[in-house]
Amino acid sequence: MAVAGWRKFVLDTNCFVDASRTDAEALVFAEFCAWAAPRLYLSTVVAAELRAGAGRAKDRRTLERQVLSPYVRRGRLVNPSPAAWEALGTTLATLVEDEGLVLRDVRRSFVFDILIARSCREMGATLVSRNVTDLSRIAEVFAFDFVPPYPSQRRG
């Protein structure tokens, strides 16, 4: 998938998790990050999910040092705004009304995806995620840009 070179990107949690699992995934992740770095941002929601998934203190220290701190140092954090929190409530209410969504059955990750998606919309960024099914569902309620991992550096 070709993407214009000026586009901002936000990586979903699954990109970081996948990159930690195999050398092949780590390589494509690193290649994408290398060219997208000037336009790459980290959602504080993703940072929280990554911290929660790093069970041991040693793993959390490594995560902070190697993954999270470069975004912090460069001022590349995206925090859900009050409008994103409002959109979370209205998006869930819309899905309850339109799809019969049962709130008690909603996965925490789906709630987080709504916050991340709305944050991306607000800053004009593209969300990079393999979670196309849930993101397509959210996009039925409000428009935002998302692509599967990993968009090409080529201009299209």
C-alpha cells in the first residue's frame, strides 16, 4: 500500500507485540519505523497496554528504555482528548443502538481501539493495525484512516 510521505502514523499495540514474537516481524517493523520515524507517534493508550503486558519489572524497564522513552523524549505522545472520551461513549451507544452491542460483553481492547482511532482522527494520523475487523466497525460510526501493517514508503 502506497502512502504519501508526509502522513503521520500511530502504531497499534499489535504491531509492537507481533514485532516481539519473530525475527521476521521484527525486521519489517524496524524497516517501517526507520523510514516513518519522523512522522511516527505513540498513543498513551498503546503505551498503557504494553506496560500491562510486560509482566516482570525487568521487562517493564526494558520496555520503557527501548520502546517508550524515544517517543517521550521527542514529544511524540498522543493522549486521548476530552472529545475522544466523549466519542468513546457515543460510539458505544451507537453500536448498542445499531448493532445490538451488549456493553458487558465489550472487550477492553475494543474500547481502547475507539480511543486510539479518535485520537488519530483528531491529529490527522493513520492508525497502523492488523485489527481491520474492529477498526472497520468503528469506522462505520466515525471516519478515520487506518491501514494494515505496514504501508509502503512509495508515494501513490
